[in-house]
Amino acid sequence: MDLFLSLDGRIGRGRFWLGVLGLIFLQLVLGTVLSLFGLMTFNPQTGMPESADYWIGLLIMMALLIWPSICIYGKRYHDRDKSAWWILIAFVPIIGWLWQIIELGLLKGTDGPNRFGEDPVPN
């Protein structure tokens, strides 16, 4: 649970991808629950949201998932010996999301301890 609730420490690529899968699962569960309450519903013919309630549901989902997402991404940036503030690069159009996929999901973390803690994947 510490993976989703704390910014302390570092995580390797494997735990990062498991955390991302966990976030996707949580998003699916929340979307289903919110749909059962009449939020997050779509018009089947147009594929567009049925009402303003969709946006309320989306805000609820974002509010519940923002902190766990920051924790997972921040810990992975810590493993790369970078500040969690690098998460904001995702807001750069076109290259931001690509940067994060490469930086967090593909590149190896720093070897040995760094300023954020011990190596999560010791040799």
C-alpha cells in the first residue's frame, strides 16, 4: 500500500509497471462504480457523455487517483535520481508522455544508493 500512498523512496521498472497496472485496474473499478450511480455514462449511438454528470464522475475519479499516480511516478523518478517535479513534463504537448514512457518505463535506475534511498533492485 506504501506504493500508492507515499512519495518516499525508489521503485524499479518492474514495480513501476505493476503500479501502473494497478492504477488502470482502479480506474476501471471506479468507472464501473460511478456508472452504477449514473455518472460516467455514455450515449451508445454517439459515444459522447450523456450529461453533465459525466464530468462530475470524471472529477471524482481524478481526485481519487491523482495522489497514487503522483506517488508511483515520483518514486520512479527518484530511482532515476530526479525530483518528482519531473512529472510535470507530461504537460508538454506531444513529447511529454513519450518522455515519461521512455524515462520511467524503459530506462534503468541509478546503480546503488542515491539521494532518495537505497537501490530497489540490488545487483
